[in-house]
Amino acid sequence: MTIPRWAASIVAILAWVVAIPLAHGLMPWAMSLLAPRFGWTEDQPGVGNLLGLIPIGGGVAGLLWILAVGLGGVADLPDRIALNWAPKILMMRGPYAYSRNPMYLAELGLWLGWALFFGSIPVLFGFVGFCVAVSFVVRREERDLERHFGEAYRQYRNRVPRWLEIDNLRT
């Protein structure tokens, strides 16, 4: 099944506005209710817990940057989009110039931040589980990208690290 590019853009925006906040905001909050929150007193986070706001802020900023770059690339999409998991375009601009997986980095930052902010062991386990899942998913996605984009992806892979290298940020 294919849909027009404009409809695919609306579906993508809805996913960003609904699915990402549910998965990376509401779910950690709900998990934090399963056990005591370390560092909290009288239902308020302690000063140490507030350090979690740093990776949360970085994760939110990263996701907003990715969304802006993605929306800026809508014109690069074909007129009709297949509703499947196959890659449509090879993102190499914005945060993708520094990491091949900036979305996972941002989402992992959110989970780590929530674990610190809530002082929650269940959320910390969720973060670790997400790390393990991402390590498997990334390898499959990279094979799909190489199969779909060939030499263009191989050149990109050789130029940009899988995760992040601080040296790349200085250039």
C-alpha cells in the first residue's frame, strides 16, 4: 500500500507527537511508580535527581533537531510512499552528520535522564534493556541501508561514526 507524500508527512508528524512522548516520556514515568524513587522527599526530586534534566534536555533537543531535518527533507521523498519499514531516503544532514543513529542517542538520553530524575531502578532497567535492544536493531538497520543505498551508504558509514565521536563535533 502506498500513500501520497503529504499523507506520509502527516503520519510521521503524528508518530512524533504521539508515539515518541508515550514511549519515552509516559512509559518511564509509569515505570517509576513501580518502586521507590531514590533521592525524592515529599514527592519532590532531590538536587541530585535534577541532574537527570541535562540528558532529558539533550534528548528533547536532539529529537527536535531530527524532526526539523526530517521535515526539511520531505521534498526528497518520492511522490508516493510505501507504508513499510524500508528506508525511503538516506539522512546525512543535521545530527546525521555526527552520528548514524542520533535518534537512538536522543531516546537513550531521555531514558537515562528519566532514570536519574526519578531515581528509579525500574526505569534504569528499562534504559539498559533499551540499550541492548538498540544494539541489535542498529545492525539490522545498517544491513537494510547498505542493501538499499549501496555505495552511498558505505561512504556515509566510513565517514560518520555509528554513535558519536567528540572529535567530529569540533570540525
